[in-house]
Amino acid sequence: MDLSDALNLLNVDLNTGSGSGKPSRKGAGGGRLPGRVGMTVLLLCWLLLGLVPFAVAVPDFRLATGEIGTPGTLTVVSCTALGKGRYDCRGRFVPDDGGAVTMVAASPDSAAGDVGRAQLTPEGDRALPSGTKGVLRAMAMPALGLCALAFLPYSVMYVLRVRRGRKTAVVGGGVLTAASLVLLVVAVVAASS
């Protein structure tokens, strides 16, 4: 028994603090759902929250696949601790085409002495891993977006009071959440190795 159950036994309205003399018809949560407009806004915000990570990941995918930037080799020269587990890493980037060697910002999860294939950003200020490691690293944000979107179909069905298919939506949401969490772990491990 929680506080709202005790107040319902006493017939005390949580909003006004007065007793009504009638049993409460509110659910166990004690509150109402937002109206149609409010619920539509909430669901659209949820959808936006799940889609933004996909948009944010596009430049990293383009770099990792070599669509943009300059391919080359990155040698991490130094990593300075900024505190709280954060690092500022610098590296020497040597382009494949024989251009000038450039000092750039390296991934903060690098270690001094790391050498690997990288792609120089079009701005020329940082280099990110390319190839399989770069693609796996870039998958972290979309995996997070998938995790956020996993139970949106069930929520839409609940709001629209559609009963058929809710169990399937819950199972699908659970499977999608598990798969996206595995993908997120793989992306984070790939980024840090």
C-alpha cells in the first residue's frame, strides 16, 4: 500500500485535498493522461528523440566510409588528462596522397602511441578511425536511437486504444532494445580498442 492508496481509502482528492464522499475513479497512478494534443506532442517529441541520433551520426559514417575527408594514417602523440576520465589527445596525421603531415585532435579514447587508419575531417582539425573500426564506432549513436524508439509503437497503440497487436509490439520492442544494446556495446568497445 502506498500513499495514494491510503488517501483513496480516506476519500481525499490529491488535487484539492478535500474528500468527495465518492470512491476515486483515477488509476493507480492517481493522475490523468494528457489530452489528444498533449499526447501527440509527447509522441512526436519521443519520435524526434529517437531520430536525432541517426542524423548526428551521418558525418561520422561518411568519414568512416571514406566518402568525405582525406584518408591516411594517424599516430597518437600525446593524451592529456582533463579530469573525471576525460582526455585530450593529439596526433600526427600522414595523408596517403603524400601531402603535408598535420597535427590534429585524435579520439579521446586513444592512447599515446596508437597507430591506425584514419580519415581527416574536411576542416582538417581532427582525424577519426576509418574502415570497420570507424563504422562500428559510428554505430553508437544510431544504436542509441533504436533503443529510444523500441517501445514507441506500443505507446502509439496504447494511446489509440488499439488492443490487437500490443503483445507483439512489446515483444518487438524488447527484441529491438536488446539488439540495440548489443550494438551499442560493440560500438563502444570498437571505439575504445
